Amino acid sequence: MEVVSILISVFIGVVGGYAFNNFVNKKKGKDAEETSKRMIEESKKEASNIIADAQLEAKEIIFTAKSQSDSEAKERLREVSAIEKRIHQREEMFDNKLSMLDKREQEVKKSEQSLVDRNKFVENAKAEVEALRKQEIDKLEEISGMDSKTAKKELMLSLESEARHEAAKLLKQITDEAEAEADKKAKSILSTAIQRYAADVVSSRTVSVVNLPSEEMKGRIIGREGRNIRAIEAVTGVDLIIDDTPDAVILSSFDPIKREVARLSLETLVIDGRIHPSRIEEVVEKVTKEVNDGIWEAGQQATFDVGVHGISPELIKLVGKLKYRTSFSQNVYQHSLEVAHLCGIIAAELGVNQKIAKRIGLLHDIGKAVDHEVEGSHAIIGSEIAKRHGESAKVVEAIAAHHNEAPVNSIYAFLVQAADSLSAARPGSRREMLENYIKRLEDLEAIANTHEGVAKAFAVQAGREVRVMVDVDKINDEEADLLAKQLTKDIEAKLTYPGQIRVVVIRETRAVRYAK
């Protein structure tokens, strides 16, 4: 294309020169004609040079293009050769794989045939074994005098007994190891708690007694036609028992606060000497206010002693009321303080929140302040009261669960259970009535005697321990441990008792002979 452009340019130049020459000839004459000729000659020479250069450049371009085309053709030829080589290699590889597959197919066919032969052999062998087994069973039944079902039953019983024996041994080993570690840790925690807290022995308070300076005072308390004693009973809600007890009047009421108001009022009237209905009403009103103030102060003092804050005023008042409430002759106010301190100590040993633990310990028996007014268990009543007055879910759940009357969802419930049992079970903390005590011992022995293999059972240590004698022919050493474990579960499920009860299973073989 470049050569054609050059030729066109040359042609245009020649034509232009020729036209220019004619023009000059016309205009200027002869001189112009000579100049035109000279210019034409020069143009022709220049055009010849340009044409020669263009032809040379065109040849170079054609040569370059041809060389490039040859190199590209060679390169493509090499690539085609490489592709053909790879295709050839793949064809060889596929041929090899096909031959291998053929060989494997032949091997698989041989294996299948071998398996068929083996299956036939196994089936024949099974038939022979079954026939021999049947012959042996017939011989064994003939020798032993039992059929196969009876023999199988005897064998199963033997295996079951042996398995039970082995299981009992393994269970005893695991239980002993776990109990040793748990007992060691529990003893450490509880001993630390007991050492760090010691409370006074709680005295029993079943009735309130007012001492009088003389027997003459009884007549003044009764008053003319009994008007004074009726006024006292009407205003206080307490029964006065005036009997042959020298220089004393007994006050009886289920409400400990009313009984305390009556006691203080009667003591004030005896000291003052003025005993008549209007004076009785005045003194009872004054003493009631003093007792209510004392209840509030006792509640505040309890929260201060324990170190818990932010408790609702109504709960503080109920804590103070526990000062006049007893359980198994144990003062519930002192018991709550004791449980709160024990909860804090055990919580510190276990690494949980001490403030929450103390709070739960102080409030765990709050339901006993109103349980004579509301139906239900004191644990459930207490949890509802705590929830109503803004206590946290942990506190509410632990109070409800401290006697297992609600699901145990946190460590605090176990913690308050331990502290509650520890406070209630310590010597001198509680006193049981004789009838309840005897009934608990009888129930304890009855539970033990219901188990198979038990010869005799004795409740000892004031009901803190039950000793069980077993028949050596029915219970072995390992089964004795299982029996103790089962007795423990039955006692926990069927009896209510303070502290813990030790279960001792005794298995003994004695050989006795007489020398004559």
C-alpha cells in the first residue's frame, strides 16, 4: 500500500509539473518554457529516485513479512508436532489402562468364582457343624438329664450371678475412690466452716412463764369475777394458765410475738401494781409498739451482722420476727444468722460469691415468719415473699430448693442445704419430742427390714446410725455394699431427719465347734 501511495504521488507530481509547464509557457514565453523544462527534468529525476526508493522499501517490507510468516509457520509446525506427540502418548497410556482393566476384570471373575466355591464350602461346613452340635446337645441332655432350655436357664443364672458379682466389685471400687476424695474435700470445707463459726447452744422455749412476787398476785391478775384475765386474753390473744405452779403464770399461744407481748405486758402490770382493764389496754398497746420497734431493730442488726445490704424493709421486719419463732426448740433468728455465716464461710472455700451466699442463708427461713398465716411449705412461701420484694432469681431459687421442694438449679441451693443441716444437726441445737424420736427409730429399722437378705436391724446412736445384720448365704461382700447404698437412698426418700444417718451393713461368718 505504501508503494502505491508513492507512485500516485509521483504521477500527480508529473501531471502537476506538466500543467505548470504549459501555464508558464503561456505566461512568460520562452524563458518560462526553459525553466519549466528544467523543473520537469528535475521532477522526473526526483520521481525516478522516489520510485527507486519505494521499490527498494517495498522489497524490504516483502522480505520482512515473508521472514515473519516463515517463522510463524515454523512455530505453529512445532506446536502441532508437540500436540501430536502428547496425543500419541495419551493414546499409549489409555491403551495401557485398558489392558490393566482387562486383567483386573479377569482377576475379579476369578475371585468371584473363588468366593462362590468358598460359600459352598462354608455352607457345607455349617451343615456339618450344626449336625455335630445337635448330636453333642443330645448327648449332653442325655448325660445331664436336662433339656437345652433348662440348661440354658441355669447357665444364664450362673452368668448373671457372676456378672452381678463383678459389677458389684467394680462399683464398690469406683464408689470407694470417689467417696474417699469427696469425703476428704467435704471434711476439709466443713471443718473449716465449723472452726471459723461457733454459736451458743440454743435453749428450748415451748411456753412463756411469768414469775410473780407472791401467790396473792394471781388473784389480782384474775380480778373480780375474772375480768382482768379476760381483758388480758382478749387484748393480747394469748391464753393465761393459772394453776398450782408456785409464783408463776404460764402463757400459751401459737403466735410467738403475741406471747412475747403478753409476757412483757404482764410483767409490766405486775411491777406497776395497777391491774384493771383500761390499764391493761394501755400497757399492751405500749408494749406492742416496743416489740415492733424491737423487731425492726433485730432485723437491721441481723443484716448488719451478716453484712448484706439493699434488703427490702418488709423483709427486714420479717427477719426480726424470726427472733420470736422456734423450730424444734431452736430459735429461727439465731439459726438464720448461723446459716448465713456458715454459707459465707463455705462459699469462700468453694470460690463462689460470698455476699449472695450470706443473703440466701439469712433469708432461707423467712417463710417461717408468716407460715402460721399462709398455707404451704415455709420454703415455697419464703421464695414467693423474696421474689415479691425484689430479690434476685438465684436467691429465690435457692430459698425454694433448700428442702428439695423445688428443682435445684444452682450451687447456692446445695450450699444453703449443707449450712442448714450443719446448723440444725449440731449438738444442743434442737430437741425432739419423745414420741417423734421413737417413731423415727422404728421407721428407720422398718425400712432396713424390708430388704431381702436382712436378718436384723438396729437403730443406734440416737437415730444417727442404723446397723444391719445380713444373712451370709444370701448376701456376699460386694452385695452388702449395694445394700448399704440402696438403704441410704430409701432413708433419704422416706424419712425426714436433722443431720445425717450412718448406714452400716454387717456380714459375718462364724465357725463354732465344741471339743469334748
